[in-house]
Amino acid sequence: MDRYQALSKMCLNNWHYINEKVLSFHDEINFFTGHSGSGKSTVLDALQIVLYADSNGRGFFNKAAKEDSDRTLIEYLRGMKVVQENNEISYLRNKNFSTTIVLELCDTETGKSQCVGVIFDVDVSVNDVSRLFFRHTGSLLPNHYRDGEKVYSINELKEYIESNFSKEDYYFSRTNEKFRNELYTNFFGGLHPKHFPALFKKAIPFKMDMKLEDFVKNYICTENDIHMEDMQDSVAQYTRLKRRLEDTKSEITLLEDISRQYGRYESYSTQISQLQYNMDKLEIQAVESKLEKLALQQTQYQSDIEVLSKAAGELEQELKKLQEQRDEVTYAIQNCGYEHLESERNSLDQMLELLYRSKASYDKMIIGLKQWLAYEDLDLTARTGIEHMTCYTTSSDEIEEVKASIAGIRNGLEMRKAELVGKSGELNYKLSDLTKQMNILKGGQKAYPSYVLEVKDYITRELERIYEVPVKVDILADVIEIRDEVWRNAVEGYMGNNKLNLLIAPEYAKQALELYHCLDSKKYYKVAVIDTEKVLKDIKSIAHHSLAEEIDTDRDYIQAYIGYLMGSVIKCSSIEELRQNRSGITPDCVLYHGYKMQHINPRNYTEEAYIGRSAVERRLRLLEQDLIELKEQKEPLDRELHRLEEVLAYEALQQDSDFYARKLQEMTQIQEKELLRDELQSRIEELKKLNVDEWKAKKLFIEQVIDAKSKQKEKSNVALLAKENSIHDFGEERITLSEELLEKQKHYQFDAQQEEGFQTFIQTQENKNTDKLRGDLQSQKQLLERQLEEEFLKVLKKREQYHAVYAYRGFSLTGKDNKEYDQLLEGLQSDKLNDFTKQANEQAVQAIYHFKTDFIYKIRDAIKEVMQQKEDLNRILAQMDFGKDKYRFIITKNRSEDGKFYDMFMDENLEINPHQLTGNTSQQMDMFSMQHEKDYSDLINELIELFMPPQNSDTKTLEEARMNMEKYADYRTYLSFDMEQLVEGMPPMRLSRMLSKNSGGEGQNPLYVALLASFAQVYRINQKSMIRRRPTPRLVVLDEAFSKMDAEKVGSCIGLIRKLGFQAIISATNDKIQNYVDNVDKTFVFANPNKNRISVQEFEKREFIELLNAQEEEIM
């Protein structure tokens, strides 16, 4: 038996329902049994905490017993008992305490022991947990990590160990990861830190959740760490050179495209420059021409100003003489008093005009006021006052009395008018409503309330949208007819608002009700939708002689609803008949129901009569009669209102009394002013007899001559001013043009070649004026500029293509010159391209060499090694029987696309490994034959590319490339994995295809074979080594391991465990004991009768068999 570390003991203090327990294990097969919930998983979870150095436990606690378990560390530590009805949790430990879990492992060769474990300190007030992982040499402490009844705390344990062990014989760590690394690397002999815990966790519940092929690949064949730095460096250098060479060629191509396109752009730019030169030269010549013309105009205007100034002086002298003559005549007229009298008369005429207007206004008011005299309710005082006002003999007080009397009458009339307007408005509203209803009815439609039609249209529209077919929604009154006119009013009256109910075919009823439910309840509460589907399912019988017999309809669901509504209402002709029925009605609309009799609202069968096709005509006749009645009511109101409006239009004396008094006073002045005016007119006539008329005619003549001369002078002054302004404007314009000429000459740069082009252009355009030439040049330039812009956009596009790859150059994208691009192109087209080509070829030879020596041979060796491991495992499996079955592992060339590389690695030309040769290898072998190069060059190049990460890629692409490199650096990528079942007398069967078809134990056998082989791989059992390895544990824990196997197959599986050299803990409920008892070395019986204390009894094989036999004898 190979050397290993056997689990010899396990110490538990304050763990779940175990207060203190030490378990002693057999170094081969141990069996845990007991009822479900007896505590087997409790011990296995404690074991896993230490083996994984994982104090969290979320990934494995109680998974052996329950896959979806959510048990927590604190529940194990405090011993959670039950969750009560109020969700309060009850615990076994309710004071601060400490817990220890310690494993003792014994070296099977030297007999020396070591202990690894964990200690927890628990503060129950806040459920806070502190932990410490530890290891010490030797067996379990004699005191079992306790001080009497009390379990050591973390500090107490550290103090004890530090006092009793030398420093190199113990180790502490408060972190899971740090202790785990020490545990696997040093204390457990170098276990794989990922494969061991992953495999151990799967083995305990052992539910295969991956394909057999993946299981064998990941757990039988371990990864090999191929260091490919030298190969990658060499390949990287070659690839960089190769990419640089290809990149340079690509860059030259892009730069050449840019250069060619820029040449086309530059050609247009040269043409535009010539056009601009021509335009600038023409503009300079045009400005010079304008300056010459301005100089000539300025000289001519200066001469005109001298002539105009002389003429203005002469007119000024003439006007002075004429004004003196006018002044002499005016003086003579003023001395005779004529003008003064004429001025006074004109003033009196103006004053009289105002007084005449005031009198006319007053007289107009009096005409309106006299209308009140015909109003019989006017009192005598007011009448007398009006008569006095008519004669202009009234006073302010009397006017005030008239105003008060009229105001009182008007107030009464206004109140009556308001009353009449209100009544008339009501009648107008009714007439308008009747007219609208009649218009609707005359159009063949019933005057349904708007809210009914809105709901009808909405439900119709939505149903057609949902079902995508036409859907008819009806109002009940439209789809029924009344047979006997005698009962029409009774039917209309009884149905009331029900005749406005909406009906839909039963197949749409449910959806229609849901649509109605979403409507605004405040707006549409008067509308109802009938559940025709339910009505049709719940048809009621119609009583004989019931009101429902008077209804005709062609739809079954409508007939069913009418039966529900009126099927029990009996038609009666007298009170005696009404009392003989529970519910009855007479033709004159008397209803008897619920032991009460009442008249039905007449509106239901008059204004709101909607039933049947003839309802429109009946309703129209009623409305026409109502219309006549309303017009008869309105006619006297309109007459009275018209009379009131006439009276209220009489004069109302809106101004205050003083206003009218002042008017009367002004009218008394008219006669006085007329006499004064007549007197003035008489005096003026006397003066006219003297020579005043002749003086006035002479004065008028002189003034007319003065006016004519003044206008002539003004005209001359305007002309003079215009000329002077023009002279000033000419000066300003010359300054502006001179500045403009200087500015243009400043920017104008003489160019001999372009000047020659300009002269040629001018010679060909002799007959065109300057403006026409400039317009033509501008048009040509605009056309070329558009073409120039298009060509530059093409340059930008070429540059953008270049920048997408070579942005690091930092070249301008929008620069108008191409200098930096042209310079780089010239540099790249030099001898550097040949240098890159030569270097790349040399590095290619070196890269291929390193790729083959550092990668191909290492993958080849790994494949050969795993093939040997397969053979070793198969030799072990060949000695084990599983009933009639045997198993073996199959490892072959990968059957997928990646298998194409397998032959390249395993080609016989590579049989000699250059690493195994000494001396001058070139004299011993042709390392890579020409034939091998020829056969696999494409595959070699493909793999080389895979090991080079892409340049300038994002994080996701680089991560995918890294995973790809890891994949193809793993020899397992090129292999396929399987197992075969060997049954005597039958051909081998591949389990990857057959496993899902088997059931029970037949399906479990190969999985356990693969599992145990995985453990053999993890624990390095039967692996050859050139050095002596440190011993590892060989513990395998299986819960309900062989539940579907019979005793024979259980024996075979346990036999394989022994054969491979494992120490095992197998857990099963006590109903499976008979399948195990003959095959295990030690049995642990678990019990937990009160669900708060776990007991464990240990039996060696012989003792337990004797105990079972004794129990059987007692039963018999």
C-alpha cells in the first residue's frame, strides 16, 4: 500500500446538536448510517469546513441531504432548533461560546500525526462570529481543546498551543484563502487548489451535472502548464515584423491613393486661383475708373454752384423791395379800423356756431323726452317738468325730479325685461333642442343621448382592432319590435333606460365588458353593456301572457335578455288583474310590482320612445306638436319684450341736472350775440365805402408776387444745396474708393504667369463690359469651388480611411496641404521596405524553430503521458468486476474540428525529441523534415496566428483571444474522452452514447468508476515520479452513494475503492444497511430522537455484524 495521510480522528465541540464528541476512523472503509435527519450531514459539513478551509459554507452546507439547502454557519454554531409561527428562531446555545472542529491525520508509513482545524468565537447578542484556522503536529490535544466543561476560545487556544509547541510545529490564519494555500501546498502534500475541492464537493451528493466526456477530461486528465514564453517571444517578433511589412505596404497604398486624389484637388485649386486673380484685377480697374468719373463730376458741379449762388442773390434783392411795398398797403388798411372789426365779427360767428350746435343737441334730447308723455304710468310732476323743459323754462330741481321719476320707471321695466328674457331664453333653448332632434329624426336617425353613441362607437372600434374583423354593437331599441300598438307605451315605459343597453354577439361579450370597465365612470355611468354570453347560458322561461310576448327579435341572445327582463311581467287590463299577479302592467302604464302600484314616468314612452323602426316617425309627430305649443307660448312674450325695449329706448337723461341747466342758460345768449354780430356787420359795410377794397386788392397782388419769388428762391436754394451735398458726397465717395483701391492693391500680388493668363482672358472678352465679365468669372469660380469641395471631400475620405488605421501618426485630417503625407510616402517607398522583408524572412525561420521545440513537443509529450495514465487506470479497472461488467477509459483524437491538429503533434517524423539529444543536433537528425513542413505548414501557421493577440483591440476581443490561447495551449483540446462498458460475449459499448439509456445501478457504475479515477488523479495514486512525493490524504466521502445498486454492485464499487487505495466515508440511511455491512470496516450509527441532540455509536465490523444478528434473533 502506498504511503498516505489517513483521517484517524475528528473532534467536535459545540457543533450543531453535538456538544462534545471525538470520532475515530478506520483507515479504509467507514460507514455512516441512521434515519434521515439523524445528523450524518452535520458531521460531513464540519469535515468539509476544514478540508476546504471555507468558513462560509454556503456552497456545501447540508447539500448531501438537501440540494436546495440554505443552512448557514450561525445556525450550525448556535444549534438552531425550530422557526416558530411568528418567524422567531429558537437556538440551543444562547450565551457566548466557542466551537472547535479538528481533524487528526496519521502518516500510514511513519505513524506520525498532524491536526488541522478551525475555532469559532460567537457573540450571540449580535450573531457575530470570529474564526481562526490552525494546524499543529501530533495527535488531538488530550483535553480535546477544552478547559473542563468550557471550550477554548480563540485566544485561549492560541496561548495553549504557543506554550506547548515549538514555533515550527504550529500555524495560525484568520483568512480562508491564506490557510487553504498552506493546507493544500504543505500540510496535504501539494493537492491541486481547484481540482481537489471541486471534486470533493461533487462527490458527496454525487449528482452528475456534466457530460461523461467533460468529466473525464477535467478530472482524469489534469492540465499541463506549458511555458511558451520563448516560443511566444520568437513568434511575436516574427509576427510583428510580418505585420509591420504588411502594414507598411498597406500604408503605402493608402498614401498613394491620397496623393493621387490630392493632385486632382490641387488642379481645381490652381484654376480657381487664376479666376480669383482675374476678378481682383478687374475690380482694381473698376475702382480706378470710378475715381476718374468722380473727379470729372466734381468739377462740373462746382461750376453749377457758382451760377446758382449768383441767381439766389438777385432774387433776395427783389423780395426785399416787394415786402416793403406790401407793408405800406397793410399800414394804410390798419389805420382805417377795418381789420379789427372784421376780426371781432369772425369771433362772434364762431361763438354763435357753438351755441347753435348746443341748442340742436338739447332740442334732439327734448324730442326723445317728450315720448314719455305718451307713457300712462308717468306721474304728473314729471309730465309738468317735461313740458317746462320743452319751453326752456325749467330749473335744476325740476330737472332732477323728472330724472328721478324716469329712473324709477326704467328700473321696473328693466326687471320685467330680465324676467321676460329668461323665459324667452328657456323657450328658445327648448325650441333649439326640438329642432335638433327633429333634424336628426328627419335624417332617419334616433335621437339617442350622445354618451350612449360614444360608448357604442368606442367598443365597436376597439373590438374590430383586437379581432381584426367587423364587429356589430347594437342598441337594444334598434333590434326589437313591438307587435301590438296597444302595448307600445307599456313596453317603452317599463323598459325605461334598459332599451338603451348595448348588445354584442356572445363571443365578444367578455372583451366588451373589459373595455367598458376601463371607461370614465363619472361620464358613462348611465350606459350599460349586456353580458350576452351569460344571458344565453341562463335562459329563463317566459310566463304566459307576459309583456315579453309583445317583443319581436331575430337573435336568440336578445330574446333571452327580453325574457329575463319582462318574462314575468303580466299584461293586465284592470286593478283586479294586477293584484292577482306578482308583477303586472296595464296598457295605460300602471305598474304593479313588489306589492306596490305606481304610474310609469311618461318621459319613458314619449320623449324617450326609441323602440322599433317606426319610432322615428312617432317621435317626429310628437316633436312637431311640441314645437307648435312652444311657439304659441313664446309669441306674447316676444310682443311684450318688444314694447319694453321701445320704452327703454326713450330719453333717460343720463347727464346730471346742472348739465341741462347750463344748456338752457347758453340758449338765452343766442339772441344777444346775434344783435351784436349785426351791429359789427353794419360798421364794416360803412368802411367798405371808403377805398379799402382797392388797398386790399393791391395787397393781395403784391403777396402773390412775393409768394412766386419765394418759391423760385427756395427752388434755387434746394438746387444749390443738392449740388453742395453732391460735392460733399463725391469727396466722401472718393475717400472710400481710394481706401478700397489701396486695400485691393495691398492684397493684390502680381504674378507673371497669372498676369499673362489675365491678358489672354481680356483679349478674348473685348466686347463685354466689366460687370458682365465679373459675373461670368464669379459663376465659373462658384462652379469650380463646388467641384473643388467635392474633390477635397474625396481627399478627406481617403485620409479618414488612412486615419482609421494610422491615427498614431497624428497627421492633420483637414489640412489644405498634403506635405506631411507626401513626405511619409517618399520615406516609406525607400529601401526600408526591403529591410523589413529581409528581417521578416530571417525571423520566420527562428519562429518556426521555437514553435516546434517549445510547443509541439510539449503537447506531444503531454498527450503521450495521458495515454500512459489511461493505460495505468485501465489495468486497475481490468482487475475489478461490477457484476458481469467491466469498464475502461477511451482517449482518442478529438472528433471535432480541433482534431485536425492531432496528427501534426503525433506525426512519426517527430518521434525524436530534440530536447533529448546532446551534442550537434544537426548531425544526428533532420529536426523537422521537409515532408513534415509540407504536410502541416498550414496548420502550423494557423496555430501561430492563434497565439498572437490581435492589435488595437478592445478588452472583450483581447479576453476572447486570451481564452483561445489557453484553449490551444491545453493538450486536452486535441483529444476526445469516453468510457467503454465491457460485457463478456458482447462488443464494447461507448458510455457517452449509452449512459442516458441505462437506469438504476447500471447507469451509476461508470460514473463511480470515473469519479474514483478522478480521485486517483487528484491524490496522484499510482503516478510514477522521479522524486519522493509528500503523502496526501486519500479520503473519499460519498453520501447515498449506491442507492440504486444491489448488494453485489455495492460490493464491486467498495472493492474498487479498496483496490485504488482510498480511505472512504460512505453515508446511507439505515434501510440500506444490508447492502453495506459485509463490505465496510467500521460503522457509525447516528441518532437524533428529540431533534436537539445528536448521538453517534461506533462499531467495528465484527461487532456490528454480531449486533445485527442478535437483533434478528430477538425479532424471530
